[in-house]
Amino acid sequence: MRVIALIILVTFSAHAEKPSFKKWKTPLALGIASGLTYNPFAKQIQTKIVGQGRVTPLDDYIQYGPAAMYVGLNIANYKSKEEAFDQAGVFILGTGIYVAATHGLKGLITEARPDGTENTFPSGHTATAFFGATILAHEYRDTHPEFVIAGYTLAAATGALRIANNKHWVTDVLMGSAIGIASAELAYLVYPKVRHQWQKLNRFTLTPQVAPAYYGASMSIGF
């Protein structure tokens, strides 16, 4: 069943336009690495290196860090490549892709995690983090590379903590990162083809919300 994930990545890259194929090299490499680390020897090494028990719950929060940066930068009016309306379209489309991919594979593959619980493959936390980091990279790598570095640092830390917390095998984290990156790339590839449907939403607003106790934003869409 794990081969399905790699086949999906290869299929996506095969249908990508030639100028954009280089963007698929990273998720393909991560997917292949995931396959190579799926073996008893790799698990045995990880079990010896990683201690039992949970180190920190930080990974439950920083997985959303890159996406939160993406939203926060827009609230702070940092210029990005896409308009807010198109940004929302790409983000929603990509989120749907990686959530469907990760939960679909978890439903098909019931292998146990290092701590004994179920549904280890792939890492949803890592997919979430790398999806947000890749969206961030698309919008800000030319103007604010420091934000991109911060986003991928958070994503890498999320994956590392999933392993350190005994919640995932290395193969799970590698495939999760591949799915996150591939989902963002696929969203940017597909969105222009469905943009006319998204434009039929005739009322879209993204409103910052600032209060003494929190910062945030509200989004409303009219159908």
C-alpha cells in the first residue's frame, strides 16, 4: 500500500508542465527516501536512538507555524505574488489535496506507530507543516527569503519532533513532507485551470481582527 503514495507523486510529476518539473524533484526525492527507509533495519536503528515517551507537545503547535506566518504576513500587508482572492483559492485547494492524501493513506495503511498506536503512515503533522512552508516559499522567496527559511525551519522541526516524540517512523515523516510539498505544487498547477469557477464566488473578504488578547483574521465567502 505504501507504493501507492510514491505512484501518486510520480503521476503528478509526469503530468506537470516541463518548466515546472524541477519543482517536483524535492517531493519525488523525499518519496523515494521514504521507500528506502521502510525496512526493519531502519526501524531498529530508530528504536535504539529514540527514547521511549514524549519529549514535548510543541510539534502539535508548530505544524501550523508556516501557514500562520503566511496568513499573518498578508494581514500585515506584506506584498506577495498573488492577490488575496487567488491566495485563498490556492490555499484551500492545496489543503484539500494534502488532507485527502494523508487521511486516505492512513485509512489504507494501519501500521502501528513507534509508540504502539495506529495509523502511522504518513505523518499528517509533517504534511501540514511542509504544505504551509511551500505556499510561503511560492509567495515570498523573491522578496523575503528570510520568511521562507523560517517556514522550512519550522517544518523540519515538526518532522524531527514527530520522530523524537516516538509518534512516527522516519519513513512516515519523509512521505509526509513529500505530500505537503507536492500538494502545494499541485495546487499552484491546477488552480489556474479552475480559477474561473472560484471567481464565481462574488463576495470574498479577508478582514484582520485585532483585540487586546489576540490577533487573527476572518474570511467570508459569498456563494
